[in-house]
Amino acid sequence: MNKGRVLLVAAALMALITALAHMSCIVLGPECYATQLAPTAIVESAKAGTWLAPVGTTLVSLLFVACALYALSAAQIMKALPFLSLAIKVISSLCILRGLMGLALAFIYPELTTKFAFISSWLWLLSGICFALGFKLMNKGVSVIQPESSRN
């Protein structure tokens, strides 16, 4: 199996697991939001039973599902989605940036960093690398202009 496809499927799985983890907060309640380091306003919304927590969580989860779909599209497991190259580059860049920022803050302010935040930063970084390297490997040697013999 193509190494790029393996990396992109891994990125898709990470995104889907993240979406499920976020959605679990709706069922498990305020403690779950707090454990996953949700902003105070979201935790308070969950405690008060207002719409902010479940609606915000659902929207964030849908973003992770979209990332998974783009990874699967880039892995050529499903039909190519619009703006595939741009989307994968943006997703991978944001994931890598989020991972590096979290790790930098963990080293600068270790007393303010939880184990969960440290591990999640590594996972963000790993996910971004899977998106970027997987896409690069899937498109290795692909030219915009195809040779005459390969056209039909």
C-alpha cells in the first residue's frame, strides 16, 4: 500500500476520533468539557444547559469530520473534493502550527501545562505531518501536464 495513503488514512482516523471525543462531551456533560480543556464559557454553558456548548461542539466536530473527508479524498479513497490541494495545505499547516505552539508553551510555561495538553500538542503535530507528508507522497511525480501517451 502507498505510504502516502497510509499517512492520510491515519490523519483521517485521528480527525474522526477527535470528532467523536468532542461529541462525547454532549453526552458526558460539563466534566468532559473541562477535561478536554474547553473554554470556561463552554463549560459554564454545559453546566447551565444552554445551547452554546452542544452547538459549538457539534460545529467543531463537523470541522474535524471535514478534515477526515479531505484526508480520505487526498488518499484517493473517495471522490476528489473541491479545493483539495489548498484544503490539505491549510489543514496540515494549522495542525502543525497548533502542535508547535502547544509544545513551545509547554516548554516555556511547564507549570501551566497539563499532561493532556502536552500529549494533544504532539498529536496535533503528528496529524499535521500525516496530512502534509501523506499528500506529498500521494502526489509524488504527478504532473499537471500529462504526457501524450497517458491521455485518453
